[in-house]
Amino acid sequence: MQNLENILRKTTKIGTQVLTEAFYNRKFTLPPELKEAYKITKALKYIKQRWPELWNSNNDLEYPVFIFSAGWRSGSTLMQRLVISSEEVAIWGEPFGRAGIIPRLAITLTAFNHGWPTDNFFDDDSDLLNLSNKWIANLTPSINYLKQAHRELIYQWLAIPAKKRFGISRWGFKEVRLTIDHARYLKWLFPNARFIFIYRNLFDAYRSWKGNLWGGIWPGYFPWSPIVFARHWRLLLEGYLQGYKEVDGIMIKFEDLISNKIDLNEIANHIGVKRLDASVLKKKIGGPDKPNKKRRKKFLTPFEYMILKFIGRPLLKKLGYC
């Protein structure tokens, strides 16, 4: 009886440790930063209703290109190199991705709704003496200045270095963590932006990813487990498929891209460049650590395959992957 109690005690202890570690590293669940990104879209709708003038793009001279991938190992770097081959657009690669700068800027808008901030935040009286006799505890500059501040941070961080370093006017970045809501945020800031959304078969993406220890502070989890990897893929791709047209985006299937089933002129016309170099698609370039290291072939276990299929089934079927 005592032996049974000891076994149960040890089993409970080990089980608790495993679940705690899995929860801490988010091996089962997605973080709020991704699950609640839809609030960015809601906030932008409220802002558009209340301040429609902030959507005026008549005088905007910036035409960035943003590449969004449905997770890791889905062709974002290949697409980055392809766009760069035009010699007209400089594409940064996941700039400070672990810091989550753009998502954290975007999430600040989620406090806005139909009733907040109230109109008394924006007293436009230019006489300081008059203001001294008013209730001004929440006196705030026009929201137009907030939008310009958001835009200017990204512009100074990513656009200016591209223009100075490469001597070209156009710029952008690629990312593997951002949702369609973040695309809408960027479209608000840069109304002439063009988006490329790229995705890959979930099974192949995870197989390629398997064994990597990449992870980071944002979005707050380490997608080592097939559960989180698949949920990340599904969340991003569902949003892309639903909203890519409204942000001037195109959807690219990785398998079609590498098998020459996509006319590169369509991508070039979409982003407004003269040509893309098809030879880029034939070059395999390894990572920075050991670019010539022979890669060991990876396999999915039946358990991993079952999890990926269970979570990704609706999209896998819709996109012809199973």
C-alpha cells in the first residue's frame, strides 16, 4: 500500500512539473498578444467611425511592402530575397522580432472605443489663460498626432535606414508572428502599403521546424510543441484568408511558388516593381551558423501528425493539403 502511495506521489509530482513547464513555455496555449489581437481591428473601426479624416491617403508618398508568413518555415525568407531581387525594395527580416515592437505599438490602440476618449480630452482652445480656468485633467493632443507618432517611429526605424543604406525609396519587412490585425494597423499608418501573405503545408512546415529552439520574449511562448505550432499556423492563416484583400494583399502558396506555378510578374505588378529574379527560387541558402552543414532528414511521429491534422484539419482540407 505504501509503495502504491509513493508511486502516486511521484507520478503526481512529475505530472505537475510537466504541466507547469508546458504552461510556462506555452506548449499548449497561445498568448494573449495573439489571441486578443482582434481587438486591434475593433479599435481601428471605432477610430474610423469617430475620426474618418485619419484615413485620408491622398498625399502619402510611402509605398512599403510587408511580407506576412503563417508561422515559421513557410517561405518568408525566400519571398524576402525574391522581393529584394527587384533592386527597388529593401526588406528587413523580422526586425527585433523578439521585442514585439510593432505588436506592442498596435495593442495600445485597443483602449479606444465608441465612448473613450471623450470629447473633452481634446479641448482646442489655444489660449493658455483660458485653459487655466477649465477642467483639463485629461487634456490631450488630437489623435492625429498619435497616429503620426506611431508612423514616425516605424518610419525612422525602418524606412530611413533603407533609404540611406541602399539609396532607394521603398522599404518593408517580413514577419512570421503577425496577424491580419497587425496588417490592418500598418495599412492605417501607411495606406499605400502592399502586403504579401505566404503559407505552407502545416505538416511540411512543422517537419522543417522540428528540433529548432527558436523562441523569444514576444509573443511569449516557445512553439516547440506541435500543438502550439499548429494553433499559431491556423490563427494567422485564417485571418489572412479572410482579410487579405482589404489591406491590398495577395496570397501565395509556398508549394506553388517553388514549383513555378506562379507568374512572378503578378507579384511584381502587385507590389509595383519592374521585375523579380526567378533564379532566386533555385538557390538554397543555409542559416548563418553552419550554412554548409548537411541537414538530417526529419520525420513526423504518428502522434505529431495526429495533433497537426486535428488542429489544422479545416484549413488543410480547404487548401487541398489533405
